[in-house]
Amino acid sequence: MLQKSAQIMAAVVVMGFATAQAEEKAEESRSPGPAVEEPHHLAIGKGGYVKLAALLQGWMKVAHQEDTSSTFRVRRAEIKVKGEIVKDLFGFGVMIDPAKLLEQDEEKVILLDGDDNPVVDADGNPVTIRNHKHAGSILQDLWVSVLTEYADISIGQFKIPVSWEGLNSSSKLIFAERSVVSGAHAPDGLLPKDHFKGYGDRRGLGIKVEKKFHYVGYFVGLYNGAERNRLDFDNFKDLAARIEGYPYPGITIGAMAYMTLRDKQGQANAKDRWEGDIRIAIDPVIFQAEYIRGRDHDDTGKGRTGQGFYATLAWNIIPEVQVKARGGGFDYDVSSGKNALWEAATGLTCFFDKYDANLKLDYYMYKSTDSSKNVEHQVIFAAQAHF
């Protein structure tokens, strides 16, 4: 009985496979021109799909300031699932990065009460708590989108549009690391706050509306303003708007404004950002530049103005080999002459399959305007796999 059932099931599978092949050939015969191979994906919902993507980067880093240090590092391990439940109408996506949990340097912080006085235990000693200096969660992005002809509306968590280099994919970076103003952490001790991070490459919970057309693209977003994986700490929101123009294939010109929608006097974490940027990518040359100006406010009403820029030039001497150079600067507080950081970088990239598979060998130099601080030199060897 079991043998007979198995034979029947096998016959059904063979017939189904033959029918599917026949339908596929019939469809090919109706399609004009050569068949184009589609990326592999899993069909779901009403004509929708789901597919898996990943960005994997391993680094070896050597740095010298006062002493020389070296380390191997898993820089990114981004795993993304995205797709559409209803094709061209209802989409979704989620991205995690387990490498974030490899960066859990902890520090002890004194617990304060509502009046900013230290909380003490029964013995009169200050109570301390452990605080992660870096990310404590692997969740990076999560969004659900309604797609239309003129606007794609998404709600969830995603990048804010500050910095072209910070907003766009890490897989397409020319250098292994972003410029300081666009999102990289400054080397320890060269800016007033250790691990100070530039204006870009930040995420937040919110809603965004965006679309790109032939000659222009736009982005409008409303965020909590509390950054990644954090619920709102008040009823005020941050508003972001970006406009891009594409006057010629390979050329992008953009402008952006980001601001906190609240009384900036006496409100902690209120901020403003303004940006202008340009990217020219016409083989074999890429030129990319940004200028960002920002103002941050604390709960006393004081504001701090900063600004920064960078310019990058890359040239593919042959399709598989790219030489590159970058220069830039970031002034954490323009009111003081000791808070600026200059950076210069050069390097070589070997492409095996464009940005999907490549090796980078980069040299970076960071110099503070404070002459009492030593120059930092870094060499990063990075391997990238992306699909």
C-alpha cells in the first residue's frame, strides 16, 4: 500500500514539473527579445516576493598615536530580509547586524535622581550602573511601506537623511570607513568626547515619504529624535527634508535640512542640520563632496555650532583596480579653536565583482588643531562580500 502511494505521489510530482516547464516555455515564447534572468527569490502573498541580502566585512586595523595597536575586527555583519507582500503596492524589510554586539565596552555611571543628585545606598556610597558605550542591540532597520507612483510611505526605523554618504548603503563606500563628519567615530582623544560620532549614519524611529524620478528625487521624514532603538522621550519630533537633482546620468546634486520641532531654548537634545552635496560618477572617475553644518542645544538653552566637509576622488585605472584620495575636516565647536579635526586618506581597492566582492587597503591620518594632541595614523585592510 505504501509503495503504491509513493508511486502515485511520484507521478503527480513529475506531471506537475512537466506542466510547469511547459508553461515556462510558453511564457518565454510570448516574451519579446532575449530572456532576462531574474534574481532568485521566494514568492509570497499576492504576486509578491521575499529575498535575503547580506553585507559582510572583516577588517585588520593598525593604529598609531602615542603607541601602536593592531586588531582584527568584524566591522559589519548585516543581514537583511526584504520584499513585497502585494507586488508594487505593499512592501517590508528588516535588517540586523550581529557585529554590533561585539562592541560592548562598558563604563560605570553614577545614578542620579530627578534633581541631578547622586543616589546613595544604605552605606552612603553612590549607586553606579553599567552603561554600554556602543550599541546594545542588533536591530538596525525595520519598515513597512505602501508603494505608489509618486510616493513610497514607510513607517518603522531607518536612517535619517543627514549626509549622502551616511544615508546610502555601507556596501558602496569608496573607503572602508566614512569621513568623520558623515558618520565615522573620531579617534579616541582627538575630539572632546571619546568615540564622538559625526552627523551622519544615524537611525531613528519614525515615518518617511520618498520617491526618485528621472530628474529629481525627494525625501521627507518625521522622527522621534531619540535615535536608534529608543522610544520618544517627549512629545516633540524631528523633521527632515532632502531634495536631489539628477541633471545628467551619473550626477547627483543634493540639499538637506533637519531640525527639531520644539523650542530649542532650554530643551535638551534639540538639533539642526543643513547640508549640500554633490556626486559625479562617470567611468572611470568618481568625485564626491559634502558640507554639513549643525547646531546642538542642551537643557540650559546653550547651543553649540559645528561644521565639517570632505571631498573624495576615485579613479579606476583599470576596471578591477581603483585608486582614491580623500581630504576633510570636522569642527565640533566653531567657537573654540581647539575642537577641529583634519583628516586625509588614500588607498587602493581591488574589485572581484564591483562592490559585491572587493578588497580595500586604506591609509588614514587624523590631526587635531589642538597641538597638545598627537596625530593618529591608521591602516585598514578590509574584505567585503555583499549580495
